[in-house]
Amino acid sequence: MNRLWLLWLPLAVVAFIGGLAIYGLVVPKDDMVHSAMVGRKLPEFALPPATLGIEGLSSRDLADGKPRLLNIFASWCIPCKAEAPFLEVLQKSGAQIDAIAIRDKPEDVAAFLAEFGNPFRRIGSDSEMAVQLKLGSSGVPETYVIGGDGTILYQHIGDIRAEHVPMLLEKLREAR
């Protein structure tokens, strides 16, 4: 009689594992990485120009009273190439866009801009990824909505696609 529970133990273990599996299938999964920086001021930084003819970028440039987008990209990034036309659409729709080029050479940034267009007002070079890490960025591409006072209001992880353009424009309108 004392060992009767040993007969039920394997069944209980199987039922528990099955319950976990069903729970994992039923409960929706949140794949988004949420930055702790949303709602906070940008960290202080001053980046040199990423390529000739375009000014570098500092945190002061992003706190001039006008909301804008801050795009983190790299010339070697395939999704960055895919999002380029939608950045152009955003810029033509009135969005001011600044950028940070990650681990890039000036000639590669220039070639990227020549091939895919330049919707950016300023581009800073973050060759050591120090600013990218301070922003809580998990990779490239990423785009932030920055309020006129330099506060990070929204973080879009991944490439911008056509369906994201209206939402980003609305976030910029809300930032005004």
C-alpha cells in the first residue's frame, strides 16, 4: 500500500509534461524584444560622419524640438537594403530621419547610399557599436521614434516594410 503512489508517479509526470506542451501551444507568444530605453532620454553621444559630405550625429542633434526617426543600419545588412525604399517613402511623407551606421567603412556607406538612396539628414559612424548598445539596440536594422526633447518614444525592431510606414508616421504625429 505504501508503494502504490510509485505506480501513479510516471502517469503524473507524463500528464504534467503534456499540460506544459498544451499550454505552450495555446498561450500566444511575445517575440518582441522590449527596450528598457523606451520612455527615457537618449544617452549622450557624439559620432563622427559615416561618410564624406554628410554630417555626423550627436544626441544634441536629436533634441532640437522636432520629432524624428533614428535608423540604425549597416551597408552589409541585407534587411537594411530591403527597408531602404520604405525609408524613402517615410522621408517623402515628411519624416526627418537621422541614422547611425554600425561597423562600417566610409566608402561602403557611400556605396550603399548611392545604390539605395539617402533619406538621412545626418549619419553618425558607430564603428565600435558603443552607441548602439547604449540605445538597447539588438541588431540592425532598428528604427526609433525620438521626441523633440530627445526622448525615445518607440523602438521598431527589424526592417521597415510597407505595412509599418503608416504606423511610424502616426507615431511621429503623436510625438508632436
